[in-house]
Amino acid sequence: MALPSPTPGVPVVVTGASAGIGAALAAELASRGYDLVLVARRRDALRALARELHERDRVSVEIRPADLADRDDRAALIAELRPRALAGLCNNAGLGSFGPYLDTDPEHLSALAELNVAALNDLTAAVLPGLVERGEGAVLNVASILGHGPQPYNAAYAATKAFSIALSEAVHVELAGTGVSVTALSPGPVRTDIYAASNAEDVRDVGPAILWQEPDEVARAGVDAMERGARADVPGLINTVAAAGARYMPRTVSLPVQRAIGAALPDLRRVLRI
């Protein structure tokens, strides 16, 4: 067993829930009858989504405005979640940094590691003991196909997603027989409002259209993976092939190719945050 059947008062926590994949995960879970705790920085967006999901699906939706890159905000949320009965956790909040590593602001790199690595690790470690004690529950860590191998011009972001994948898969195996699963979800490019909000619309058109997915497609795959207790899931056949190539192709072959692709892309030296 992994994600248990919906029970009133036993919610799933979704971080980065104000837009994009996080909002889609919340909507997918609500449509299946799960109560929710939604976490993100933008209070108004959380409020609007909570109202919409409650009215549509008649589930209980709590909001917790917080900046998970801030250690005090994170500690306060963890203190609240640790004693609660939860059905699961979706670690979706994340920060993206694109472009040459040397040209990236060191403060952005620190924030990237704080949110994508430290926050994900801290929240996972906080909720797992309670899930294991109850003998059921699921954690979904939203990674990326970029985490399946080193990525020139996307070095730090890919490294944080590699952490997410490695941690998720290893802990999932450690928890065998407990009724609890940890799933690494590795989507490819996803069309979300994050690009417009970050003045980075040109990123939306990078690569063939067939590579891109909508947030609801990714969310559906993620919740399906939680329900079946999967160790990992890569939504979409092309993304599955790309992730396998990144993981198994010799670095002497893949890295020069990835460097050439990265160097040819538009200027992506922006920080995208949800």
C-alpha cells in the first residue's frame, strides 16, 4: 500500500501549490477526494485555489503561506506537520537557475540548494516517521529528467534534481514492507505560467513541441504513481527515452552534446521560482 484511500481530516500536503505543477497536483488530488494542505509564498493565489477546489470537490483545503527557502518559515511548517496525521506529501516547490554556472549569482545558487535540496529533505524527513507509524502514506518528490545526468548550462539545477531522484529511490527501497512509498517524479518540459511571470516566454518555445507537457498531465501521472507506490516515474515516452539516455549514455559522448545544445539556446540566465 502507498497513498491510502481518502479519509476526511487526513490531508495530503502540496508545496509550491500556487501555480503550475503544484496547483495541478492539488486539483488532481482533490478530484480524487483528498483533503489538502497547500503551501506556497503567494497567499492570494493559495486562497483562490483553495476556494475553487473546495467548491468543486467538497474537500477540506487548508492554506499555509510560507517561503520554504527561509529556514524559519520551514521550521514553523515542519513543527505543525510533524504531529499531524497525513496521507502524503508532494514536494513540488522549487527554484530554477539557467545559464553558465560562472555567470549565476552565488546568492541564487544558495537559494536553489536551500529550496530544492534542504527543504525537500527536511520536509520528507519530518513526515516519514508519522507515515511509517501509521503503516501507510506516500511522498512524491518532483524532480526532472535533467536530474538523470549532469547538464552543462543547467549544472546546479540538474544537480539538485539528481539529489531528489537519488534520495527518493534509496529511501523508497529502505521503506519496503512499511506501507509507505517515496516516488521520484521526473517530468520533462512543462508549460506553466512560471515563464510569463519571470519574463522568460522564450523558454516556452525551446525544443520540439512534442517534448512539452501540460501541468495536468504531469500531475495525473504523479498521483497515479503515488497510488501504486512507485519508486520512480517519468511521464511520457519521449521523456522516458531522454531520461534513460542521460542516465546510461557514456559521459564522454553525452556531455559534449549537451554543452553544444546549451550553448545554442537563448539566454536563459534567469531565476524562475514557484
